[in-house]
Amino acid sequence: MKLKQILGDVEYELICGDLNVDIDNVNYDSRKVKEKGLFFCIEGYTSDGHAFIEKAVKNGAGAIVCTKVPEKLPNCTVIKVKDGRKAMALLGAAFYGNPALKLKLIGITGTNGKTTSTYMMKSMLESSGYKVGLIGTIANYIGDKKIESHRTTPESLELQELFRDMVNEGIEYCVMEVSSHSLYLSRVYGISFNQGIFTNLTQDHLDFHKTFENYYKAKMILFENSKNSIINIDDTYGKRVFDDVNNNKITYGLTNEADLRAENLKMTSRGTEFDLCYKDLKEHVKINIPGKYNVYNALGSVAALLNEGISMEKVKEGLKNLSSVPGRCEIVTHNTNVNFDVVLDYAHTPDGLEKVLKASREFTKGRLISVFGCGGDRDKTKRPIMGKIGAELSDIAVITSDNPRSEKPEEIIKDIVGGIKGNNYVIVENRKEAIKKAMLMAKKDDVIVLAGKGHENYQILGDKTIHFDEKEIVSEFIKELF
């Protein structure tokens, strides 16, 4: 493909070279550039792509896209643009044949609930006979094919390549988690969504966004680029989203204020049954994932798909077919010889921890024991808040490490404990030992919630990443201790 074709209507300045050069690959990582490559000089938070121009050219780049003209012009075509990330998103889409235009896209954003909602929608759409792609935190899927995921929403070039692969495999719908990072960093720039879903907004990622207002504004970008908005009207910020968006809106919740709502909830450790009310319809629905907050996830997902013309019958079938979501209020002690339950959940924010503990309390007959920590090199202000929530909502809280990264685990734990007023907690710095401690203290009908890791199968300690799969650890301790 000629560079001129890829540039399309993007505003640019030709610094030097020929627009008719052939482009066979596009990259923002100079190490991956090949012969006839187009290299994007992206200014990151820890490095600047402009510093790697020479390496990219040496590896075969025939053209570069920059925002700062190099002092020494390389022996290739140089294009200057105003916004490197937006240009990369648009040029990447053009290079891969604008695949998003051939897909029906449903994007979901919010602090919590994105992953579970995408799995619910995938199941419902597949029950309706569609071939579905999924993009998110746990993994990416092209139909049944699972692809490793490195971030919630891929960088624009990887995203467009994934879209292209989906189109080639006959995918009709793509449901995707759209993170605040991806919206702010223009990873989904130029993409139009059929449905944009808002789950909730609570404290998270302030290490990146700095203020809650910035966090909110980043989320709102999705709805500016969606034909329809599906909004959790029970959430405080949901009401603001409703007022701020100008497209077609459908609200969901548990109150009469919502267009689509759930009534008569019956919750157990195996899931929840409820009556789904929408317009003149009232249908009895069952989901196999426990917790009231998962009813909200189901409602938002259902609203989006009803808006897509999916029948209520297929919606119900799809929800019933989904047995669980990895690391999302997932009970991992079914069919074992222990007389207590262990729940895995990815909850790593104050709101997430509160939701999973309240959900678990609903089906806990004995004591509720929580095991949690906080990540290092991330928002420190949420640590005492999580400590307070964890101790207040648990009978016993085991404070431990999460992913300490470059911070000292004991300092993170000190911050967490700073928010605890009672004495119903113990500190076990080593997370594996903390899980063992919780399982040894568990009695009949107790529930242990392991919060923070969920689906993750690793732990980041300093500059090392070790294998750490809590499903495996729980299974190992059951065999060893019981």
C-alpha cells in the first residue's frame, strides 16, 4: 500500500521524501519495524519515540510520522502531524482496511463491571447465532479462539489489526471493554460504536488521570462516539452522564426511574434470579454469577442487546448459558471436600472491594474472611479507604500484598492499615501464606474472598514477575491441608 493512500484525509506536513513509498507494516516500536515499514514516533510517559528514529530506519522504515521534526533528517520520508496518537489511530485503520466499519461494535466503560458485561453479551449474541469477537482484560477472543491480552484495550495499531482478523474470520459483533486510558490516549479514536454502556464511576486510576473530573471526562469520550448510550441511572455519575450525552439514551437500574429494571431479586451463592421489566415485557431471568452488582451488569448488557434487536428469549438463554467469568466473583471450591467457600475476584478498587464483600455477605452463613492488598506504584489514596472497607465488611481481614511492583510491601500494608479502626485483622505480607492463613482459620459455612488478583496468574515483585495463580494455590492447599 502506498503511504499516500494510508494518509487519506489526515492533516500532515511533508518534511522530506516521497508519498508514493510502499508501506508493508506499521509500528510504534522501533524493534518491530521491518523493511518498508511506517514508524510512528509516539511521545510516551517514560520514553519518546523520536529518540528511536535512527533504529527504526536501520530496521527498514521507509517513512516516519512525527510531531517534532528531527534535527538530523533520516534517509526516508518524514511526515509531521499535530497529534501523533490520533494520526496513528487513523492511519492504522486505513492500513488494515478500516475493519471497524465492517463490525457492529459495542463498547463498555466504567470503573467496575466491564469484563463480566462483555462475557454476558458474548454469550447472548452467540445464543442468537452470531459469531462474536471480544476485547478485554482477561483475554481477547475471535469466536472461540483465545488470544492473550496485554491491556484492557489494545493500542490503536494492535486494535485495528485485531479488528481486521475478526473481519477475516467472519465476526459480526465485537464487544469490548473501553478503558479510560484508551479513551484519553486515543486508542479508539475515529471508531464509532453502535452502543456505548456506562456501568459506574468510582475511585481508580487517579495516579494517571490526577483528578476525578479528568477521569470522568475520559470516560465521556466513548458516548460522544456512540449512536446509543446505555446508562446505569442508579449510579451517582450515571445521572450526570444522562444529562451530558445527546444521543439516544436507555437507562437501567433497580429503581422505577430506570427504563429497564430488575425486580424481586432472589440471591444465592450460585447466582441470582429476578424479574426483568422493560416497556410492556416482564420476564423471569436467571444468572449464574452471584451478587447484586452482577444484576446491574446483566441489565446493562441486556439493554444494549435489546436495542440491537436481539430477542428476549435469546437474551435469557445467553445469560443462563454463562456459567461463570474467570476471576469475577468466581467460587473455586465447588466439588471439593472443604466445608467453606473460596471466592476469587479482581476487585482492586474501593468500590470493587465493597461490592464483592457485600455480594458475598448475602450468601455467607458463617463468617466472611477477606484477603486483600493494594498495588504498588498506583494511586496511594485508595489504600486506607480499602483498608476501612475490607475490615468493616469482613469478620476477619487478612491484609497482604497484591502487586507491590517497585514499592516495599510493608509500606503499602502500612498505608492500608492506616484506614482500619478495629482490630479484626491480621497482617501476612506473603500473599500465598495469607491465603493459607485464611483457609486454616476457615470453619464450616465460612466464605473467604480473595480480592485483587482475580484472573491474573502472576505477581509483580520489584522488577520480577512470578507465576501466581490463586486457583492453583487454593487447589494445592485443599490437597495439602484438608
